[in-house]
Amino acid sequence: MALEILARKIGMTQVFVDDHAVGATVIEAEPCRVVQIKTEDTDGYNAVQIGYDELPDRKTNRPMKGHFDKAGVPAFRHLFEVRVADPEEYNVGDSVGVSIFSEGQKVDVMSRSRGLGFQGVVKRWDFAGGPASHGSHFHRRPGSVGNCVKPGRVIKGKKLPGHMGARRVTVRGLVVLRVDEERNLLVLKGSTPGPRGSVLRLRGRHG
């Protein structure tokens, strides 16, 4: 089965590993469902479309409702695709859950980081700032950014104040500490992007 699922972050806790307490993230991974099989003949590439987080029919529009009705599955809030080598191994309606992972396996976690709004250069880029004494008029400012007459503009990529966070972040190689198939729970060593309740995309790694 495809080695990618969507799940929801519950929060962080501590787990004892070899008599040492390590930080861990608890993830609730309700089974996903295969909604569509894509092949090279029909779509130009081989992939499996998977749905996560069931949605009432009244909360989906007609085109998407027709898409789900054609597959014979309930409506889902999230849809994503996983490239596969042989699409004939999968069937529409198959469930994909935490059972695809095993303890000790490494996974990559993708999600949107916590949004922090508009921030200055001290918080966004760790600038040191100026003297804190009175009269300096230079405390948390970015400082000079110009280049005089030539080229007469601010160079692209300059570290300046701006929007911070709310970006797609991938954390690679987190170790699976616990797999609870009965409660659809997964415990990963370390932290994952996003606040509690955020949706994570988990991708298993081979080897």
C-alpha cells in the first residue's frame, strides 16, 4: 500500500526510550480511503488519489460530490495524490492507516508551520539590533539597506521585516516510537511542524 497518509497532530509528550525521556509527537491517523486510481493510459502518470477526514454531503459542492459518488466513497475534506509504480495493486475504496508504518521506521513529516504574522528583523532573522541605551534611536531597526547610486535599489533577497511562518515545512527522518492500530495513534520521536490540530502528511522512508 502507498506509504503516505494524512493525519492530525494531537500534541507532544514524553516517551521513555532506553531509560531516557525523549520528546515525542502524538498523531491521530484515521484511516484514509483510496478515491481514484490514475494510470498512464488515462492520466499520463501512475498515481493513487487518497481522501482524508470525512465530510458531510451538505458541505461539499456538486462537482466534488459527483466525484465521490462515482468512486462509491464518502466525501472527504482533503484529497492528495501519491505516485505509485504499479496502480493495479490498489483498488478504489481501500483503507490506508497507521498499519503501513512500523516501530523503528523513519518517516518524513510535511505540514504548514505556525503563522507568526508580520515580524521585524530581530525576531525574523535574529538581528542583534542597536544599543539599548537612551538616545541611540537605533534599537530594533534593520539598519542601512541601500546601495547608493549604483545599483540604486535594494538587492533581492535582502533580510527585511515581513510575514513570518505559515509556510510548508518538511522534517525528515523522524523515528516511529509507537504504533497503535486499535486507536489509530502514531508516536514520533521529536517535534513536527504546525500547532495542535494541524494536518500532517506522513511519508515512509525505505531503509
